Amino acid sequence: MTDKTIAAISTPAGEGGIGVIRISGRTAITIADRVFKSISGKKLCELDGYTALFGHIYSDDELVDECVATVFLSPKSYTGEDVCELSCHGGGLVLSSVLRAVLQEGASLAEAGEFTKRAFLNGKMDLAEAESVMGLISAKSREELRLQLSAKSGRVSKQISEIEGFLLELSANFAAFSDYPDEDLPELSEDNFKRLLSLAKNGLDALLSTYDSGKVLREGIKTAIVGKPNVGKSTLMNMLSGENRSIVTDIAGTTRDIVENTVNLGGITLLLADTAGIRQTDDKVETVGVELAKERLHTAQLILAVFDTSLPLDKDDEEILSLLSADNTVILLNKSDVGQATSVDQFKSFKTVMVSAKTGDGIGELEKAVKEISGTANLDPSAAVLLNERQLELAKKAHSAVAEAEQLLTSGFTIDAVGVAVDDALSHLYTLDGKRVTNEVADEVFRRFCVGK
Amino acid sequence: MNYFAGNFDVAVIGAGHAGIEAALAAARLGQKTVMFCINLDSVGNMPCNPSIGGTAKGHLVREIDALGGEMGIAADKTTLQSRMLNLGKGPAVHSLRAQIDRKAYTALMKHTVELQQNLILKQAEVVDLFKEDDGWHCVTRLSAEYVSKTVILATGTFLAGKIFVGEANYSGGPDGLFAAEGLSSALRKLGIPLRRFKTGTPARVLKSSINFDELDVQEGDEKIIPFSYRTKTAPENSVVCHISYTNDETKQVILDNIHRSPLYSGVIEGVGPRYCPSIEDKIMRFADKKRHQLFIEPCGADTEEMYLQGMSSSLPEEVQIKIYHSIKGLENVQIMRNAYAIEYDCVNPHLLNASLEFKDHSGLYGAGQFNGSSGYEEAAAQGLIAGINAARKNMGKEPLVLSRSSSYIGTLIDDLVTKGCLDPYRMMTSRSEYRLLLRQDNADERLMPIGFEIGLIDEETYESFLLRKKQKETEIERLRRTTVAPSQEINNRLSALDTTPLTTGIKLAELIKRPEVSYFDLADFDPCRPELPYEVGLKVETEIKYEGYIARQQAQVDDMLRLENKKLKKTTDYSEIDGLRLEAREKLNSVRPENIGQASRISGVSPSDISVLLIWLEKENRQ
């Protein structure tokens, strides 16, 4: 098991300008060399520990990203094994492409907490340290924490129990059928077997479909702040993020690039992008910014559209409005502290709140509106949601075992083989809801860790 | 005043199915062995059903045989009828069951015991048991004092046995034999807590009083597979069984008289087997069921006694008569021996290690119903292991502990010692999580090397096993390599079997993987096929057809073995381990598991407790 070289994104999802892929294991450096080409032409395997090279990551000869690769040699590394850390540009897409390239070259995806587990097993930290690391990586926001708790005691386990119930009934039927061949049992019909299997499968389908909404809470909602110039988008951005990330002036068109930040609004993580004001312009640089902003309108999951409520709506405002959909937009009537030339009624199909980004007035309503629109207000913490890749993996395995059982039954295979598939499905579910111990040393404890530090 | 009766290596108390295997194994391993029996005419007695095997029990017999036990050979020699159960439900649950001539079986077993070197058979009731510096002392009712290094308790239903028939109850063992009266208090004096279990048996009736005309007949298999790998000539069927059903009248008789059942009036305190209920139990618990099935089975070749399987009862004799008379075919039946319930002393098996030795009494072992199991086969399996381990202890060797993944025997003992049991434990295929690996057909592959190494399997048997194994492997290899081309003949055959015809050549092994196609179906299209024993052919088919599932179960076995390789010290004080929940500490201290795998199977020990244990163990190992 320790022979395996593992890799994972070890910076929190969706955050920051830099993301790190960590590779650990005997072949970590070799694998890194296969995806990384340094500017100097030097190979990573020629490096001493604690040194780094600058270069590029390639996947199938295609350039993916710039990268600083840092080499740590065993035992002087986080895990105690050979480790290579690839620091790339943040952003989920780039990082997952890099990770995919690394996995393609022979690394296995690290299980939750596996780096920390290896560190522990290689004597790099004691349990107390391990636990304090665990504290550091604990739930990113309160909402997620509540959701995790509910996964343990709430709907997820209830839903899983229900599925387990179907499979258990099936298993018990098989057992009676096999263990009491001479008994005068009510005829066990294949239809009944199929019915139970399909109930189990539907339950698993429902469970699997919740994974995406879980992801929203875990990784955050891609949110774009849009509006015409100088309505206070950057002020809003800064207010929400509690720092001066965007440069705020009263000169229209100050924000020309897209400024991003991760903020926590009422327990929901927003991956906030402040965009350039959308308006007709001749400024070439600004035009690029405007185009980028419009693009964001399409790719964002949530849009905060800002209007200056102290002034009546103009042509630019109207154009922006025409680009918006009520499904994923919150209208912010900003500068409520200055005056009110527009009213909520003018945006009746939209969810609309009055705010003052400057004073912070209306921020509570904004929170509520965001929650409602993102569906997370309805996302009751007790709703059944699969939380992480591991749970997803197990639910998927259970699903495919059930599908296999169905297929075996249909193709006329004997009951004992069908039973094995059913038991398999059950065992995955038992692992998922923690009713059974399956793995080796400390896996169970360390599973509580997120991937990486 | 006691008189000294001799020194022994192993003393076995009880000569039922557990005792016999224990004594034979110990003696065959060179131990000077004595076996006590209350009545020498009841050695290897079958006081309940005249049959051996059945679902999962058939597996046990094959496993006992593969390890060098006696039950399979004796059963083959006294078989009246044999059936492989569950054909069509898949090889994992195929189970052999044979009707046995019970008197012939008893006589054969007694004779085998008598002929066994190193083994002395004594008619005696052991009434006292205690330990001194020179070993365990077994004192008989007639004041003989035997001293033995190890003792195996295989007391069956004799220990403080009590018979119940309606309002009547009295001290007694099975089949009108005496109960064992003194031993219970000796065990309590040793600090061993005892509890009461109960079981029951139906009436034996006179064959000529049964009207068989309208009853369904149950025939034996055309091709009998013997239990024993050492049986050269398979037995033949000489009898048939019959099937009848209870009806509304039966139900009414029982309902009208249920207050007279000692079970329902509360006179019986013992816990009965859920898996083998009396007829009144079935009627009361499954009120909706219109009828219950019963089997009419001959007790032997030279007796007219017939056994009514499924009709055990503790109702008064006069009610029993009414019950039986309400059933088709039994309208005028004459009861020869009445049905009865029997209550007896036994232990909670969690007092034992997986070697079946008492945790707190070195050199003392338990086997069979004494350990809370039910059934001849379950008893024999434990007897064999207890006998082997008593011998090995005397020889200074490590005990033989079979894993769950190796056998039903391992599963049975692990269940007993890890989980204990609340009612008489019966083996079932569903108790094994590795069913596709633990088939009755491959018991030899799983256990014969162990039997050979221990010294209970002789050279010749082992050689013939190695040959069978080689034949099987070579044949599977050949089938994987051999291609069959599409032809009119084979496609006709495949169509007849309801499977897709061939358009291109295909490996024979691939064809066998189809559920509709058997190894034997393809003989005509496989000119190079070698002449192989029938069982080998079956095994070839099973291993090819179920390859994927077998591999998958093997992977699960490997996972569990990793946990089982994490050994826990018997001396561990779990109350000292921080982080364990209180319940887990108590349970762990009581079971004292051999390894983390076993710990994970204890009820009341949660996955998070196991995590704590793993971390703790890791820390201990580092220090």
C-alpha cells in the first residue's frame, strides 16, 4: 500500500491565486518530471531537497500552466516520503488539469487524509499533531460543518439506511431460499427481487444526484458582480471580502480586469468576481474588460447585479438588465444612503435588495436573497447530501454493485452470485455510513482529514 | 474414597459427535486419551433427526473430513439416501444431506473408537472436575479418579438434562438415557457460569401405520457425491422419504392445547433454537401460515421407526397423538417414541478462546452443544478443533485457529467466541461472508493441506488430493487456451441451451462462463477433453463460471486479513485505553479478541472504537 505514489490538490478548493498539487511516494519525482519542463532544462530528479525549479506543466504535449516545482526528499518532507509540490495558478480548472496529468503518469488519487496518515505512519507527527492539523482543515464554513454533522446523523444516513433496508430484505430472502431448501417458503419471486433491487437503485440515484448541491457548499458558488461603471461594484466587493482587493475610485472603468476573492456570506462560500463595468466604450483596454465581464454573465452560477439607486436607470442599465435572468440574479440597488431614484418595483421579476455598500446597510437582506437564490436556504442541513469524493465513490460502487446484481438476475445467473453482488453493495453502504470497519490502520481516523494539509 | 484410575493426556467427557471427533483426533495425534460416555450403546447417537448434512452443515462435514475427521466417512458408510440440496441455486449453496441408518452409524462409530490406538472408551458419568498441580481430575460416580493434562467438555444435552412432555417433566438425557447430574456444580465451583438452553425432537412412529398412498415422495439423487474425500465407492439410495403438511385441524388442536405446553406455561426456562422451532412454536409465531411441511424419514434399514421431521413438540402425549392424527397419511399413525423437549446446561462460548480452550482455565476445552451450538455437524466440527488443540497444547504447539475466510468451521467458532450466542447456534450459508470461496466442493483445497500438516490426513489421501487439484488446474488452463469454431452442430446445441449461437471462434472457458452452458454440455465439441472424475469436472466449471466473483471475494478476504494480522495481546486492559467508549471497553475486556479483525466483529464495538484501537496499537508497537 505504501508503495503507491499518491497525488492530490492540497490547497482548498476554489481559493487563492496559487494552487498546489502535492505528489508523494517513491515515484513522486519521476512522475513530476514527466509533466513538468523547467525553463532551465534541468530535471527535478537532479535536484537536492528543499529546492525548486520554474517551468511549465504539459499534458499530452499541451501547455497547461506555469509552475514552480519544489522537491522534498525523503525523509525530510511532510509525509516522510519523496514529495514534489507543483505550485500552479489557482482556479479549479487549471489545477484539475494538472492533477489529471499527474494521475495519468501513474500517481493514484490520494484518499482523504492520506498525506497526513503517511506522515503519521512515517513518524513525522504524533497523534496530537495530526489532530491539530485536522483542526486546521476543519470545515470551511459553518454551513459546511452543519452539513457534515447532518450527513452523520441526518438524512444521508436515513436515506442510506432505507436503501440498506431493501438490500437486507433481498439478502434475507436469498438466505432463506438457500438455507431452507426443504421449507415450504412462500414462492420467492424474481419479480420481487427485481423490485427490491430497483428500489435500492432509485434510492442510490437520488443520493448520487445530491452530490452537486453538496459541492456548491463545499467549494463555493461562482459569483459575478456586474453592473455599469461606477455603481459601486468594487465597493461591494471590498465590503463583502473585508479587505481592499479592488481599487475603488470614482473614475468609471477603474476595474478593467477581473478581481476575484473567496468570501463567506452568511455561511455560504462565494467565489466572488468583481468585473469591469459594462458600457459602450472606445477604450481598447476597457473593451476587453467589458467583454470579460459579459462572459462572466454566462459562466457564473450567481450574479449580483448592481445598480445605482440614487440615479434613474439609463440605457446601459437597461442593456445589462436585458442580459440577466431572474433565476440566478440578485439585483442590488446600491447607494441607498445617497438617494432613491429607482424602486424595488421596477425589477419585479427579480429578487431585489436595497443596500449601501459603503455603510453596509442591507447586507442582511443581501445574505437572505443570496441564500434563497442559490437554493441553499432550502438546502436544509438535514437534507441528504453526499459530501465528498469518498462518499460519492462508495455510493457509486454500491450503485454499480446493485446494477450488477440486476444484470446477473436478468441473465439467469445463480442466486449465490447475485447475493455476492448484493452483499457487496451493502458493504459499501455500511462503509459509507460507518457501520462497518473495513480498512486498515487508522484509515478510519484519518478519513476525517481533508486531502492534504 | 476415590481410587486412582490412571494418567491421561486428554480426557473427553461425552461421546457424542463432538466427543468422538475430539477423542479420535487427540488419539491419532499420539495423545493418551480417555473418553467417558454415560451409556456405551449411545456412542455417536443421533437422538434427533436420522440425517447428516444439510445447508451449511454439509459444508461442515466436508471440512471435518478434509481436516481428517471421522463424520464424513461414517456417514457415507451408513447412508440410506443422499441429496445435494440447492442445485440450481449456485455452487456456493450446494449442500449435501444424507439420511442415515442411525443404529448402524452408532455401531460403526463405537467400533471405530474401540479400534483406535491410544484411545480408551469408558462407560462412566463424570461427577466432579477440578484442577491440581498434576493436572485436571475427573471423578466418576463410582469414585474412579482420572488425571489428565487436558479435558474436553462435550456434554451435549446430557448436562443437567431435563425432559418436558406437557405437564410431565423429569431429569433425563436424550433417548431415555440418564442425565449427567454432578458435573454442573463442579463447573460452577470452578467459576464457570452455566445457562439453560432447550431443544426438542419429534415422535418416532411405526411405518406400517402410515398411509403413504397420497404423500409426495422425495427421492435421492441419481448420482451421489459422498461426504468423504476418502470414500472410494459412493453410497447408493435404498430408501425414499415422504412429504406431508399440517392443516387447519392441526392448527386448531395446537391452539386448543397451547396452555399445556411447558414452553408457553413458563415451566421451561431454557432458550430454544430459533432455527428449529417446535410445531407449536411455528403455529404460534407464524399464525398466517396455512400449513407447515413435514418430512417422513426412515430411521434405519432394519427398523420400522420413522422420524417426523418438522414436528417436534413438547405438548402432552395425548395432544401429540391428536396433532399427528390430523395430518394426511398419519390418520392412524402409532407413536413409538413420543416427542419431547429437553433442557440442558451449557456455557456462553465467549468464555472460550478461538482454540476452544477456556480463557480462564488452562487445559479445559468445550465443544458442541455445551458451547451453545445445535446440530451434530456443528458439534463434530468443534470437537475436532478442540481435540486437535488439546493435543497441540500438550505437545507445546500453537493452537489451530481457522479463519473465517478458510472455512465454515472457522466462521462457526469465530461467531461463537466473538459474538457469543443467545440461542442454540445453527450453521447457515448466510453466516459466511465468503460463501463463494467456502464451497462444499473445495473443502479439500481449503483444509486438506492443514489436515496433512497437523498429521490427521495420511499420505495417500493427500497425494490423491494433489492429483485432483492438478487435474483441475490443468483442465482450466486447457479450456482457457482451447478455441471452438462456430459450426452447425455447436450452434444447434447452444440454441437448444437458450444461448446465443457463435459467429466467430471462442475459447471454451468463455462459453462456460455463460450461465446457460455447463462444462459437460460441451463434451461433444471438445475432442481433446481428458477423462476426469465427475467432481473435478464440476469444480472446473464452478471456478470458470464464477471466476470474477471468486476473485472479488478473495480481495475482501485480503482486506480482512490485514486487520486480522494486527494481533492484540490477551493481557490488554481495555479500560486503560483512552478514547474507547465505555461499552467497547467492557465488551473488549470480556471477549479479549485475538486481533483487530475479531475486535471489529464484536457487537458494541463501533468503527470509531476500532480506529482508536488501531492508533493505540500503532503507538504501542512504536514504543
